[in-house]
Amino acid sequence: MMKKKFHWRLFILRWHRRIGLVLSIFLAWMLFTGVLLNHSDDLSLAKRDIANQSILSWYGISTSPDIVLGSHKLTLSTDGLWLEKQNLGMCEQFLGITQQAEMFVVVCSDRILLLTAQAELIDQIDSLRGLSTHLLAMSNHEQQIFVKDKLQIYLLNTDDLSLTPQPNLPPLNWLTPINPSARVSLERVLMDAHAGRFLGAWGKYMVDAFATVLLVLLFSGWFLAKRRHRKPDSV
């Protein structure tokens, strides 16, 4: 019985197709993320925060509770206090929010803000604008706002954002401060996914391996094409 001849070209062609099918998924993902990152500024990807808890958990981040301001929502992160996509400034620690008349009073440990009912900024005070102490807590008692530092308790005057020491006060109920959580943008997630870091410590090496195999695939395709053109025509 005649032994079947082994054809290297058919062997390479068969595996070329199989590997190419697998790598096409990788290549499509790299092209997709690459195009998005290339238009990151146009799409404002750096300003789009990830809210998915599974992704945030992968980054080791626990989300801060939502802060409701009328029909709007405040988000506290290490990048500052955000009103939708507007950054209102740094907020080292969120102490509380309350509504008085037609405005909202937002108190941070290093900043106090006045906002309209439509969430428009009226006025603010911080270390550069006259806030000379680091606040620790806030209390809303009988339509009056009190804040305290390490030394004493102050009454907040919302007309000019001044603080007046209050030596004799009944016991107050202080709101629990909220610490900011880290912020992860869609741009950061796409960059990590594009570079393979989203797959863990070995992710970047997997991307390198896929790129190497893709290079081998290109050379094998060139080899097959060259062999085919070299094949003599049948008479």
C-alpha cells in the first residue's frame, strides 16, 4: 500500500485558517478599542465614569452613595465633587447637604458651596476664599446650619458664608461624613483592555503573544501565496 504523501502546504493552510479565526477576534477587539481611543477627546471618554460595580470591584473601588440635589445628582470622587459632568472643585470629605429657601448648601471639609434649586453655583468658600479652618462635621438644627472643627462649633451664615463661633449649644446630631471614592473613566478601562492589563498581571504578555502569533500568521500567509504563484501551470 502506497504511503500517503505529507503536504506541508496543506498542513500550513489548515492551521493558518484555524489560528486566523481565533486571532480575528483579538484583532477586531484591538481595532475597535484603538479607534475609540483615537477619538477619545471627541467622545469625551475621560469624562465618562464607569458605574458598573463589577468593573469597579476589579479596580478595588467601592462606590460612594449618590448625593441627591433636587432632580440632580452629585458624585463624590478623588477627582472632586461632580454635578453630572461639571466638576465643582475638590471635596476632601463630604460632610452634608441641606436645602434652605430656594437654595442648597453643600458642605465639605475644605469647601462650602451654595447652589440654586436648578443646581447652578451661587457662591462658594474654601481656603483661597476665606475658609480658615478644616471642618469635621455638619449639623442641621432648627433651620440653622452648624459646622465644627477640632476646637469649636460654628453657625454658618448663608448670606455671606461666614462662620460665627457658638459657645453654648444644646447637643446636636452630626451627619456622618462620606469619604470620596476613586474615579474610573471609560477611557481608562479601554486603555487597560487595549493593552491587556484588564486580564491581570499576565494580560500584557498575552497581548504580546497574540501579536507574535499574528506576525507568524502574516509570514505564513505570504509563504502560501508565494508557493501558489510558483506552482507551474497545467498543460
